[in-house]
Amino acid sequence: MNDTAHLREQYLDLIDHQLPAKARQTAMPVRFNHCFARIVLDNLFGGCWYGYLSRQQPAYKQLDETQLKQAIALAQSMLRSPKTAELLNQNSLRWRGKQR
């Protein structure tokens, strides 16, 4: 397995398994994998990820190694701290015009 494939696997594990499991154990702003992906990707790009990547294929498949490493770091920061998850979610909602 090459580095990019390994990073994609790590990213998906965080988004699809680890973060939703953490959300079941503690107060997190979201519960579902697609919501965690939105938060990570929006914060990775500093805006709605739709403006940076095609919606014709999965976003994670379009990320290069550097972006995957950054996305993993963002996901891990949310895993460590629900407060960080809340702040990153608020960024995402603000960029999408959905600030509460």
C-alpha cells in the first residue's frame, strides 16, 4: 500500500468510525460521518469544500498527501476535544451561511 492509500484509509477510519463513536460517548456538535467530513474538509480549505473539489467523485480521493495529512490532523483534533469540534463546526456553518 502506498502512502496516499494509507493516508486515505486513516482519514476514512477517523471520519467513518472513530469520530461517530466519540460522538456516541460525549457531547459533539454532530453525529454522522458525512457531517464530520464536511467540518474537516471545510476547515481544510477555509471555505465550503465544494468550491475547491469536484462533487463528481468522493472528496477524499481528490486530496493529495499534504491535504490528507492536514485533514487527518483536523479530525484527530476533534477526536481529542469536543470543544475543538464545536469551533470547527461553527467555522463550517459560517462559511456556508448557516451560522446559528
